[in-house]
Amino acid sequence: MGDLAVSFQTRQSQARIKTQLNRLGNELATGITQDLRGATGGDLGALGGIENALGTLKAYKVAANEASLTVSTVQRVLETVQQTTSEIGLSLLQASEFGQTALVQTTAADARARFATVVSVLNTQVADRAILGGTDTSGAVLQDSETMLAALQVAIAAETTAAGVESVVEAWFDTPGGGFETSGYLGSSTDLAPFRVGPGEEAALTLSADDQELRDLMKAYAMAALVADGALEPDAGERAALVETSATRMITGDKTLAELRAGIGLIEGRIDAATARNSAETSALELARNKIIAIDPYRTATELSEVQTQLEMLYTVTARLSRLSLTEYLR
């Protein structure tokens, strides 16, 4: 063989050995074979099916995480509202029973401040998305408490009894197309689409700030807040009666909130169960995939050592061949 042919053969052998060396090094580092066709016997259908299933489960995991975050936030919102309502409801009831003008005014003012807190909490957002506004997640779902109270003050201006104020507040919040629906609630009347958290598994969050349970609670706060703003003055008896009505509604609302939280808890449990099933299925599929594409690290390390030896021998032979010449022979 001529020198050019030997040189070409040497470079070809060197490239082949380096390719093997790189492949074995990557396989040893990743634990995954790079020869998928060889590992599957040329049938990639099973491996493709596993990869597709894993991709679907990954999407379900993202949806389940989003659902879990949203639902757990709703749970915390309701917890805050319930705690606030429980505290002020008892205080209002006690104030109405004592009937002292100063105590009624002070407690009603506290309820007015808490009304603002409740509205703010119901406007909570997750990742810049409202959670209690139905399909409208772009911003606040409730008008601020000051705006709602201003509208109610105009509506009750002619009322002189607690029953009259209660009736007007009831109508403002409950009448279809009334004050609350047109200027109080800013969200959508359409519920959010259910979260797809697993194969054939959905978690639906249908609670929104315009649900009747939350409207009833806001009515109670509004009645007490109106007393704080001077409604029914100077009739101390009617003012105390309106505060008592507010307190009674809050105590009832506290029980309703407990029921709502129990329902949210069931949704949280469903999401957690779906997440656990998805995780178990993912682990099983990953194990099945590894059986197909995983390498034997000991065998691969041995092959890597052999290839390294081959490369070293090639370099040695190449070095010796490079020194062959007629001059060297004659010496």
C-alpha cells in the first residue's frame, strides 16, 4: 500500500474509534443508549407510545399544579373571609343587644372596615388572574366597597326603618340587572372551564364572587356599614335593629362559608388524588422506558476502556509508521 492509502486508512480508523469513544462516553454519562434502533430491534412503536404517554402526563401535571394553586388560594380566601365574619358577627350581635349608641356606632364602623377587607380578599388574583370572576380573569371581580356603599346610600336615602333599609339592600344585591350586577360585580357569569388534571379526570371550580352565598354575606356587611355612615339617624332603636339583622346574617353566613370550604376541600382532594395517580403512572412508564433504552453501565465502561486502548494503539502504530523511510532502513 502506498503512503497516501495508509494515511487515509489511518484517518478513517481514527475517526471510527473516536466516534465510538464519544458515543460510549455519552451513554455512560446519561445512562441512555444512543442506538435506539438497535435497542428496540427496529420497532420504535412501543417506545414512541411510552414517550407520547409521558408527554401527556407532563401536560396533566402542569394543569394539576395550576388547579391546585388556584383552588388552594380560593380556600385561603374563604378562610380569611370566614374568620373575619365570625369575629365581627358576634361583636355586632352583642352591640345590638346592649343598644348603646356609641357601641353600635363603633362596632358598625369596624364592620365597615372589614367589608373593605372582604371585598379586597375576594378580588385576590393568582399569576395576575382573578380567581372568583368566572371566565373573566382580567382584573378585579368586585367594585371597591366605597363605590358600592355610595350607591347604597343613595338607594336608602328615603328609608326610615331597619326593615326598609334591609329591603333596599336586598333588592340592590339580588335583582337581576340591578345595582350589584351592573356596577358591583365586574366578573363574568360564566364559570371557568374545568381543569383537566388526569386521564378522564376533571376538577371544576364553579365558585365566583356573584354566587348567592357571597352576595348574602356582602349584604350583611353593607347593612352594618350603612349604619356606620349614618343611616337611620337619629333613631337609635332602628339602627340597633339593622345591626342585629346584619349580625344574624353574618352568623348564618359563617356556617355557609364552612360548607363552601368543605366543598373546596373535596376539589383539593380530587386534585391531589389525580396528581398521585399521574405520578405513579409516570414512574411506571419511565421504568418501562428505561428497560428499553437504559444501558448496562459496567458493560459500557468496559467497552469504553477497550476503545480507549484501541485509540492508544492506533496512535502508537501511526507514530511508528511515520518514522519508516528508506534512510531509516539503510541505517
